[in-house]
Amino acid sequence: MMPHKVIMGSKARAVLAESLSHAVRAVVVSLGPAGCAVLRDRGANSVETVHSGGSIARIVADEAGPWSIAPRILGEVLADTERDFGDGTARVACICEAIFASGAQAAAHGVPLGALADALLDLAPRLDELLAAETCDAPPLAALAEAACYDAEIAQALASLDAAVNPHGVIDIRESWKPGIRIQSAAGFVLDVQPEAIGFAATEQVALTMNRASVLIVNDIVDSFGPFARILEQFVAKNRSLVIVARGFGPEARAALLSNRKGLGLNLLGLVPEDVSLRAAAVLEDLAVATGGAVIDDRLGSSLADVRPAMLGQARQVHWSGTRAILSDPAGQPDAIEYRRNELIAEAKKQQYLALDRDHLLRRAARLAGLWAEIQIGAQGGLSSSQRVTRAKAALSVIRHASIAGVVPGGGVALARVGKALEQRARPTSATGASHFAARAVAAGCQAVTYRIAANAGSDGRAAVTLASGPRRDAVAYDASRRASIALRDWPIADPLSITQSILRRAISAAATMLRVEVLVCC
């Protein structure tokens, strides 16, 4: 058995402080429009370029031993931030390191670090109020998005979509091998399907639209077409369209669908969900709720032989193209759809540590809302398609949160002003002065963001903080993209209030966790 190494007291805090500072120095170079990328040596003559703070943190935390503890704690916080907001990781790292460094210095003044950590967490409601007091008018959506992604083309694309500002809408952001950006949008329930229209020959696999369509939903593989004969007779008489969505179709059913469609002149289409297993069953249930139909499932006591017209879902129009079917004006009951959405959102909250499951649940909930768009993004201007996709997701998150809770001056300006307010109001409240030192530590963290953005642009960070922290009528913000100062009243850059509050809370929580450490035990 390998012996454990124990590091205690001030030595433990020194290890945390130095390793945290080392990790944060790598992360904060990406902060702001003048931020830089990080090159990672992957060995075997391979070099990787990394732009996002979360990705940089994962690289520097990929170690073992006592020097890895602080970077790993930071990396977990940044991963959660990146998952929830698409960005903000460099700001969290910058604030956290400044708070921890200032807090560690308080130990030299006899402040118990446990009390200091408690005082840091107790500041949260006050900080929310201070940030809320900095709210301002939101700039146009395109400007808001561009400040988050530094990409005018992506910003304009997002600003053009109603789904971007609708919290219930869904925007799929996908990589494309073609340069530039392509947009597709639609209103209705969106169903991802396998790229084949069942009932059509290989030469007929082109986009098609069916009007006044009924939808038969089967949670099984359909092997025989026999039970459909009675239903089909009614569709022939009424010249109606029928879409059959099932887990799969056997050879006999495929041949029957093709021959019946050609022989009877039916608008007949078979589709198979892209998802498999339990996920496919769940998506079929969503489709039933959206269209007002029923899921045919032997395990639930229903079969194809028992199908009645009332069990079919309805949609004004069904458009199929490749891997997607869009059902316009589905006939589901609004109350049932909203209840289903709330169920999915509640389940997603329980899966906060299972990112793929959580994202799948939220996507399903959004698609039930009936507002959908897709942006395909290709490489351009020296950035890969994956880098542009990451930036687009961050910009979308900013638009969404800004539309819900409003905005504050961006570029670290609101944080710098909150930091100044904390400095002015900080007073020792006890013999240890924990609240006083907590306020000073958070003030240092808030001001660190503006300082670093200006420093990355080659300017005086202290001067940028001082100018931004003045009285509102005289305050000046530093525009790192243009390397120029702008009066705060004319400042076009904004950050969502809710994201800024969350970033500050997460940074404080991480710093408080590390300040409580008295012992490091490592293999």
C-alpha cells in the first residue's frame, strides 16, 4: 500500500494558492476580445489550439498529487459554468483566484478562514442587489450576441431568429463542412428521424410535404401491413394523408406501404425516429401529446388491430426532408403539452450531472413548444467550425438570459462598479473582521475581470478599473476590441444580469471551498 502525503495549515494553503494561480494564468489569457489561444502539446508531433476557458482548465487540471487539487476543483466549476451558459469560464476563474489570494492574506491578520468562508457566502444576497442596481438598457440583439462571440455573422444570424429570444424555442447549432452560415427555421413539432422515407423507392427519396395529415404512432417494429387495411379504406375515401411513425418496419410492411401508396394513390409515409431504445419510446410519447394521438403499444394493451380513427394524431401539414420531419399546427391539447413540458424540465433538473441526458430532455421540452430553428456553421476567418459553434452557443445563451432578466454593462464594467461599492461600504463588524475581509476579497475578485481584459489588450488594467468605477455620469468603460475608452452612457456592450450574478456566486463558492482547506492528503 502506497503511503499518503499529508500537508497541513499554511503549507496546504500555499500549495492551493500557487497551483490555482498557475491554472488561472493559463485560463485568463482567453478573456476578452483581445484574448489569446493556448497551444497544447499532445505529443507525437501534434499540437492542439484551445480557445475556451473551460477547455484550458481541463488541460491544466489533468495531473495528480497535491498540486492538482485546486486546478481540479476549479475545472469542475468551470465545466458546470460552460455547460449552463456556454461561456463565462474565464471570468469565474479570474474572480475565484483573486478572492482566494485576498482571503489567504487575511489569515496573516488573524482572521479564521472558516469564518471568512462563511462571510463570503453570506455576501451573495447583497451582491445580487448591487448587480441589479447596475442594470441598463439592452443593446440590439446583434450587438449583444457579438459581444459574446466576437463574430458578426453569427450574431446577425441569431438575432434574425424568433426562437432565439423565446425561452421555449429551440435552436440547433450544428457544425458544417461548408464555410459560412445557413439557417433553417419552422414553427411546429420537430421530429428527428432516420434518413429514409418508408413507402418510397430509393429514387423517390426527396423532400415532400403532406397536408391535413393524420399520424399513427406505434411503439414497435411493424412487420405486417394487414391490420392497416380497414384504416386505409377510410383514407382512400376521404383522400387524406397518413404518416406512420414506428420504431421500425419489417420487409413485408415496407413492401406493402410502397405498393399501397402507388396503387391507391395515397399520401402515405413511414418514418422511424432517430433515437433508439427507451429514448425512442419517450419521443413517440412526445409526438402523441403534440398531435393529440395515442401510442399503439402491445405492452400497454393496444395493438394495430384495435386502431380507431380517434387514436390518430393530427397536423395541418407534415414536411419531411432527410433526417427531420416538421409537423405544423399539431392538434395536441395546450394543457397536455404544457404538462408534458413541465415534466421534462423537472426531470432535466434531476439530471444536472448527466449532461447528455439533461440536454436530451431539455431539447424534447423545447420542441414541444413548437418553435424551432437550425443554424449550420462552417469554418471561417481562421476559426474552425467547432470553435465557431462553441461561440455561437455562448451567444445564444446570452440572448436567452438577457431576454429573461435584463442586462448590466458588460466587459467587466458592472463587476468593477460592484467591487468599488464593496470597498466603500466594507467595515469591520467583529474582532476578527471576517465580514470586512470578505468584502475586500470579493471587491478584488470583481475588479480583476476588467483589469485582465484591459491587460490582455495591452492596456493599463488598474486605470481601466478606476475609470469604470467612477460615478455613473463620469464612468468610462474600456473597449478592448478597439483599444479605446468609451463613456459608460454610450457603452454598447452588455452581459445578462442572471449570468453575471451566477458567475460571481460560483466563483465565491469555489474560493470559499478552498479557503476552508486545512489538510491535503495525497497518494
